[in-house]
Amino acid sequence: MSAAAAGLAFIPSDSYSAYYQTQKKKPDSVISGVKIGAITYSWRSMPSTAQDILQYCIKSGISTIELMGDAAENYAGLPKGPDNRKPDKETAETQKKWRLSAPMDKYRELRKMYNDAGVEIHIVKFSPGNWSDEEMDYAFRAAKELGTLGITNEIGEEACKRMGPVAAKHGLKAIFHNHLQPGEPGFSFDRFLEYSPANMLNFDAGHYFGATGKHPNEIIEKYHDRIVSLHMKDKTGPKGNPANTNMPWGQGETPIGDILNLLKKKKSHIFADIELEYDVPQGSDAVQEVRKCMEFCRKVLA
């Protein structure tokens, strides 16, 4: 299978459907009813074009993803600047102009390429919270063409105020991701969700545990109907040695098994997305490590 997947880079996007008809069965990462996926940030240490990411999904056995927005936009033809991570003012203006006139056909093409290979894009992380109103509207139009449930963005007052109404207009969700904020005094998800019924959570269970030491299932139970997806990682807690540190799965303190079994018990709609954050060991790569995380999930949910 790995040799076949390696050949994907040489296959035109419009030929993926025919190609996969000649290969082994498509990936299926639904385990005992639990939708195990991955955020494509997990493969950041490797080349990350949309075509590359699709290869990694196949090799990792992942059938549903949170796609990083840069991969989607680059596939669609986003103009590049001298530094793609932090475009200068001139590049930002060029990219804004492109977004406001970008045709949606490349996003439809990208969705078909992934779907034909057996991979669903359940969320796209465009992170448009600081974009203009027009660009934000573009982001949700593109997200709909990709077949997603909505767009992720880092949690924050302004983004939660602005994105919810736009998401609702498009029949999608504005999905907000936490880092260590739950460890801050007085923090509550409630005020961010109250801005709009379309506001939802991309609950990072690992960051939550690392910041608070509390069981993530408390939040999953409380906000179950307002959570679209989880970010799954293994970490030490705030009193660990070292504290709040990413670890290979099974070596940290995050109760991953409890979380997965809760989703199984509830027959939950929530996606449990692997986020590879620990250092890739020498002699391995991010694809192999994501596969290890997948096997961890399979053993827990068997």
C-alpha cells in the first residue's frame, strides 16, 4: 500500500477516482462508532500540499480530517508572498483581492479528490477571525464547497462575535479552539458560545488537561451538543514532571481512553481528531506516528 500511495504525487487530480478503484479498500477510521480523524497540522514536519496530505491520510488510515486552510487555499491558487506564514502588507492586500474574486471550482475539485479517495473534510481551519467581512464570507463559501461542517478559529471575544452570524448565514458552524485559556481564573466557554447558536467548540482535550489537570469528560458531558470536534493528544498535567508537556500516546497523563470510551458510550457525533504534538522520534516520521496514535485508539475501542 505504501508504494502505491507514494505514486499519488504523479497522478492528476482528476484521475484519483479511477486510481482508487484499482487499489485496496479506502481508509476507514470510524472505530466502534467513534469518528477518529486528524488535524492535518499533525503532518507539519512534512511537505503539506493538498496532494501530500491526502497521501498521509491514506497511509495513516485516516478517513476524516480537519484540513489546515493554507493547504486548501494554496491548492485553489492563493498568491504567495515572501513569507507565507506572515504575509507582508502588500501580499496581504493581494491575497485579499484574490479571495474576493476566487472561483469556487478548485474547492469543489479538492473535495471530490478527497472524497473519491475515501477521505472527508469535516472542518477547515481558515482562521478568518481577523479577516475583513468580505473575506470571512468567502471563507464560509469555500468551506461549504469543501463539504465541511464549518470553520475553526482560535477562541476569542472578537472572533466569536463576528463569525457566528456569518456561519449561520451559510448554514455552517463557527468552531472555536482552546489552548491553555481554561486554566485562567474565571474562564468559561459559556460567554463565547452565547454570541451565536452557530458558535461551537473544537475542544482541545489535551490542552485542557495540561492547563487544569481536570478530566476533559466534564467539559465533553457539559457541552456535548456544542462540541463539533476534539483535539486528542497525550500530555502531563499542571503538576506533572515536567508539567504540561506533550508526550507519545500512552506515556502522558491525559485520560485518552476515558474520552474515547465516553464517545463510544454516547454514540457521539463528535469527531476525535489526532493532533500530533510530541517530537517525532529519530528514524520515524509524522505519518508513522499518526498511525501509532490510530492503533492506540483501535486498542482502546476494540
